[in-house]
Amino acid sequence: MIVPTHVNIDFNKFRETAYKGVRRTVVFLGLGFNAAKDPAFRNYELADISPIHLVPSNVPEETIDHFKTEFGRWIVACGLRELIETFGLFLDGTHNACLFMASHKNQITFEDATVWQPAFHYKGIKDKLKTFESRFNVKPNHPEHINSIQQVRNCLTHRHGIVGKQDCDDGDELILKWIGFDLFIETPTGKTIELVLPLKEVIHLKDGGTVNLRFSERIRAYKIGTPVDLEAKDLVEICNFVLMSTDQTLKAVSEYAKNLGIPDAETINAEKEPN
């Protein structure tokens, strides 16, 4: 007698790959950016760690201020790189799961799956997203925004953050896009009051009002020859956008599994319960 084999695919493990990248980015951004902004933190030397001195000691205060400004920019750039590279690893895992499901349901051959996955791993984010969509109809809601983050990462990695012609799809600008959100108060009279977080003063509403949230597209444009300069608050919003894109991708993967007739855990557990 042939005993059927059941294989459980835990989508939460794939989600955790992307989520962990976001957590690392946010925590390291906080540690680094707070140090860069702390006026009391002035120690840039490694004398207690190594006897090798590669930079001068006792530089002027304005030079230390310059060090700290550049350090803040460096931290943001490193965070963006880790964020998008970890999202790429998340795509690798979910794509591999789709290949497994497709071969299990005889949609593709096992031989194709073993060839396609290694090739997928070495693609850039843009090609990963395009391939994922064409094979399994899986994509986040705004793949073009994810692509723009990857383009910025390439600029930071290969051109030290100075925009080159190869960074620009059309024209003379590198365009970075993501989805953020805005909070605003709408009063009974129809007046709209934008809320800039964190709030620095109390807002008095004589007639009350309703706090609302709306998702908004953010756009940053950098001309050829200029440096990519992101603010820490921008990166935090981009982290949140990557979380949303992760969940949207997993929702599409789940829908693909459903269309193949592969049940989810809730369905399996419900079938096991006695009537």
C-alpha cells in the first residue's frame, strides 16, 4: 500500500526572513543615527582596540561634526542595502516554494525546478519580480517601487551614492518611490489638519474631529552627479513599505497554492476534526 506523503510549507518562515531584515535595519538605524545625532558622543578613535592609527587624533570639533554627519548618511545607506538584499532572499524562498508546489502538481517537471531556482537566486530584484509574476502570477502591489529601491541600492554600492547615467531609466534622474502614510484630522466643518509625527505641540479642536489615515506615494529624485541623500525617517517608512510588500507577496503565493488545489493549514485542520 502506498502511504501518501504530506509536506507542510510554512509561509511564516519566509515572512520572518523579510521581517528580520526590517527589524535589523530599524534597530541598527536607531543605534547608529542616535549616536550620530548625540552631541555628547565625540569618540571616533579605536585606540583601546588597536594600536594602528589610520586617522589623526584630536581633530578639530568641526571635523568631528563632519564625521558624525557622514556617519549618519552611511548608516542610512547601509540600512537600505540590507533591507532590499534581505527582501531578495525572501523572494528566493517563496519562489522555491512555488516551484515545489508546481512540480508536485505536475505543472512543471522536477528537472525544470532544479534548474530554475539556482538561476532565480542570481537574478537582480527587478528580474526576480518579473520572473515570479510571469511564472506564478505572484507579485507585491507595487513592484516598480521595489525596483526603485534596488536601483538606489546599486548606486550606493557601485558608485558610492553618486548618481550615474546607468542609475537612470529615462532622463537624468534616479527616481526612488515607496508608499508611506499620512495622518490628518478632519473637522466637522470639513477643514483638514495635517499631522506631522512626532507631534511637538498640542492641537486644540474646539468642535472635535476625526483622525484619518491615507496611504501616499513618496517620490525622491536625484539628478546625475548628485549624491543620494536619504533621511532616517524616509528609511523607516521604506521599512514599513517592505513589510507591506512582503505580506502582499505571501498573499499572492497563498492564492497560487489555492488555485493548485493545495489546502492551507486551517483547511487541513478542519478536515481532521470529527463531525
